[in-house]
Amino acid sequence: MINNNKEVNGSVKNKKIKAVISDMDGTLLDTERIYQKYWKMAADDLGYNISAEQLLDIRSLGHSFSKEKFFEFTGDPEASEKIRTRRRELMDPYMKTIDVPLKPHVKEALAKLKEEGFYLAIATATTNLEILEYYLESTGIKCYFDEIISAVMVKEGKPSPDIYLYACEQLGIDPKDGFAVEDSPNGVISASRAGLRVIMVPDITEPDESLKKYYEYRADDLYKAAEYIIKASE
């Protein structure tokens, strides 16, 4: 999914930081708790005994890695696809009945970053392109992004670096010249492994000590992250 707005960002050539790549669920959209609720409902519907705490481990996780996690939780090699399919059956219709919620100050932050001339991209673990398009169109934020990268476009999802490396490639930047903004541990590790500078904006849980080596700044919201990025690019 490409918006091709890069030609309007001529001022980026003179910046130390050229691009900002953001996760979607839990970072731009206030949807992570909704996902967690429906993952739990789907697992319960299918008779799997998976705790809410265990389900936190699959946030932003690529399919191959979540498959391993669900096998670890259940002992069933088919559990991942069964639960994922049931979660979509339950959640996707519901999401189209509500106003998809944005995280605080998202539009203001994106507008500020565009005004400053940064390339903007999304790197999301979401693989359902139809629902991805719906989320971005219905919230009115698609127009801000030069590139929209889904995990379906790369070999391995988060926490592997593939999705962020591909986003940098599509933007035409070196990873060291970009920032990633993430809410989940798996996303933070993915972006760090790709060589990006990383800002964490925690959503459901705060980072533990072991995660702190993977990011350079913790922000309360996306606007504060944007302010940090703008200052770092001077």
C-alpha cells in the first residue's frame, strides 16, 4: 500500500533524521486492548485455556512467531490459525460498527511531522489488508503516510527486522537516518534490530529493564515523540 507523497518532502534532504516509521495498533490507533479482548474471546470459544497475560506476548508478533507461541500455550500446532481465524470472525464486524479510536494527539503529531518535512511510514503486523485500509481511511490518517507496510509484504514479522528494513528501502533511506515509534516490546526489538533509532510510547504495559537497551527515549504520547524527533533532527 503506497501513497507516494515523497515528492512533497524536499526539505528532508537537509535533515539529520529523514523519516519516521510508526507501528499502527497501540501506537497510532487505540486498538490494542480491543485485540487483546477478542484474542481471549476467540481462544475461549475454541476451548483453549490461554490467559490474558500470555496473550500480551503476541502483541505485534509475526505469524511464524505467534504460531510458536500458541503452540507453547496450547500444545496444538493448529491453534494459531484456528484462533486467528475466529478472532477475525468476531472482531472485524465489530470494528466496522464503531469509530476506530486514535491514540491521543495522533493527528496533531502527524501533521507536525509532515510540516517539518519528514517522510512518514507505517510498519504494521496487521496482515489483513482490507481491514488495514479500513482503519486508515476511517480514521482519516492515511493521507499523512508515504508508505504503508504490512507484515504480509516481508518474510518474517516482528521481532525480526524485516518489516522495518523493507520500510526504509521503500522510503529510500538508511535506517540510521530514521526513527521508529513503537508501543510493544516485539515492535521495539524489531526496529532496533533494523538499525533505526527507537522511541517507545507504551500502551498496555510499561517496558521492563531488559527492553531499555533497545530504545533511546520513552514518550507519553505521539506528539511528545514527534517533539523529540524534531529536536534530534536539528
